[in-house]
Amino acid sequence: MLHVRNLSSGYGKLQVLSDVSLAVAAREFVAVLGPNGAGKTTLLETIFGLIPPMRGTIHCGDEDITGLESHQVVRRGLALVPQGRKIFGPLTVERNLELGGLVAGHAFHHPIAKRQLELIYSLFPRLAERRAQRAGTMSGGEQQMLAIGRALMSDPTVLLLDEPGLGLAPLVIRAIFEAIEELRHLGLTIVLVEQNINLALAHAERVYILNVGRVVLEETATRLRKDPNLSALYLGNGHGESKPCA
């Protein structure tokens, strides 16, 4: 489904990723882990077309999406839930969702948009309750639900998530990850960047560990759960929980 080969990228002359390769099968749940500054966000943003690659290739299915801009990548079936949510605070919940569909060419009255909106409101009933509320007045957890919903409005086959549990209360994190699991069961391919190692290992099937812009380990989540020494070797003792603020 998603194949990244020998990818290098960065910001201007600053190279962050060096020859990163990964493969994610259709309907698979893969986590990308590593310390701060390892290049995890850079990887997702390069795949999604926000950062141009220096070299390497990115394929989604049989299509080469290397170097495409993000609006083109969306129309190839990928969606990104960025770190920090980046919702449009002055706009209503429903208007934020509508914009998510428009990026993929789906007007709000389009059957695909209507279907996706129904899915989003079933996953996150709070959004349905607050559809007319300005997004910036909602809690952090509700805003994260909205960020995921906005990405889903493009009807993606691959969902990239950059630390969706960051700064949220445990109960909210649980609800969000239950929704992500439901999306995988519905057929989506999931690529997750997450600082909470235990949380990622509890949900992912396979794991790539980045350090200083390179893949240093590819392993099953099951093995990493069963062998804490292996996890500690590559990830240190960073198994802490996110601090709640919502």
C-alpha cells in the first residue's frame, strides 16, 4: 500500500532524514517511534507532500507520489492528522469538516462527503453535538477528534497520525484510539507517530524506530512488548504517559 524507499529530506539545507525505507501493507497499523528530533514528523510531512524530498521515492499503491504537493497527495488517498491539530478555530465544527472534504474535491452535498460525515459523527458523537460551535472554543480532546474527522472527510485509504494523544487526558486518549482501531477494522491503513511507547505498542502491529533520521529497527509490536530490554535498547525508558490538559 505505502512504500517509502531510501527517502532523505529536511528543511532547506538541513537534512533530517537519511535513506529511510518503510513499507506498510493495506489495512496494517504501523507505528513510527523514536526520541524527540529523530525525524518522525519530518517523515510524515514528507510523505504527505509538505516537505519536498531530497532523494528517494514514495509510492501509494502502484502510484508514484514522490514530490507531489499535499493537495495532490490527498487526492491519491492519503490524509494527515498533524501534530498540534491545526484546526480553524474561528470556524464551526461543521465548516472545518466541510473544508476537509473540499480539499479532495468533495462538496458537502456530495454522497462521499455525506457518508464520511455520518462516519465521523458515529465515531465522535461530541462533534455532532457541537457541529454549530466554533472549533476554537472546544476542549483539546474535542479539537483532536475534529482534526481526525477533518482528515477523514477526504475519504482516505491511508491515515497518517502525528501524536494524536499528545497532552490529552487518559480517558480522551482511550476514546481516540478506540476510534482509530475502528477505522482500521473498516479498512484504513494506519501510520502512527506517537511518543507514548506503551500506547503505540498496544495498538500497532509493526514498529519502525527512527534515531537521528535513520531507521534503526523494524520489529513487530508483539516482540517489543514481550522484550522490554529490546525496547529500552532503542527507545530508552520513555514509557511515560501523556500529561492531561483536556
